[in-house]
Amino acid sequence: MKKFAIILSSLLILALTSCQKEPVRVACVGDSITFGHGIKDRENDAYPGVLRSLLGEKYDVRNFGVSGSTTMMETDMPYMNEQAYKDALAFNPQIVTIKLGTNDSKPYNWKESEHFKQDLKTLIGSFRELPAKPQIWLCLPVPAMGHAWSINDSVIYNGVIPFIKEVAQEENIPLIDINTPFQGKKQYFPDTIHPNEEGQKIIADIIYNAIFKH
């Protein structure tokens, strides 16, 4: 079923690019890693910018990342309370990537973990209701190489990721694994949490290969 969903998504993306003159709208939803924290030229070198370069003029890729944002509503900085979320919906994207969960792992946030799956489903549902009926892809968060900002890699790996996988299966949404390729690769995380420019390029390549390269 998952393989069929991925093939169907790919065919729909190909149809979008071949049948319309306007660029395909791609929304990259996420936290500070999506935003490009620590990246000098984040407009071009955070992974949404790199993805834009890879895809070319047939795609309009926009960065809707918000530093510190979370999936869950009963936490310190819910993504769905942010202006970027409203902007992403107003963009009416045809493709959406969602890369959240890192900040949910903080102990004072993870105490609300019973709400994680439902809140993620609510976020997904708000995009599904858009007129464009976008193809949605869930990204597994990168590993944390330390405990800066109270982020907990054990919670990411043993709590957040299993929940994201369950939601993907229950909602029939394809997954992009951005966690496994970075396991043990501390050199890409100068502050232990945020990928550097090279790491951001790897993320863009993973997303590009998962969604667009067929």
C-alpha cells in the first residue's frame, strides 16, 4: 500500500509539471532546521533553498520553517500558532513536506506526548483541505548529537519517530527518512542540533530523490 501511494504521488507530480504553465508550489514546513538556523545564506543554503535550485523554474519552493516550533499544541511554541503556518496555507501548495518533532522532544514538551499523533493529524488535515489538494510527505527528524536546547535524541528516536511512522501508516502518507542517513555523522552538526550547509544539502538531496527524481 505504501509503495502504491508513493508511485501514485510521483505520477501526480509528473502530471502537475507536464500539464500546467505555472510553477508547482512546494511548501517546506518545519522548525529551525527547515528555517536554516546557523546558515549564513539560509535563503539559498537551507534545504528548501537547495531544493529550489535542484528543481529549477518549474517549481516554486518556499521555506515555512519556524525556529523552536513544535507539532503539539499544548507545548511552548506550536507550529500551528505561527504566522508561517497561516502563510503556508495561504500559499495553497501542491506539494508539502513536514519536518517537525525535534522540539517536541524537550522534556517540558514531551510530557504532552499523548497528543502528538492527533496534533500531527490535525496539521496534515489542514493542508489536505486546501483547494490544491496537495501531496503531503512526512519527514523523520534528523538525530540530535547532543542535548542543546534540552532536545533529547532518545525521545526523538524512541518516541517521536515511531509516532510519525504510525501517523504515516494511518493516514496513508509517504515517509522520507532523514534520520538514518545522519546517524553517527556528527561532523554535519556544529552545534549538535542544526546541520551545516553540507548537511542541509544532504537533506535537500534526500527529499529530491524521494519525491522528484523518477
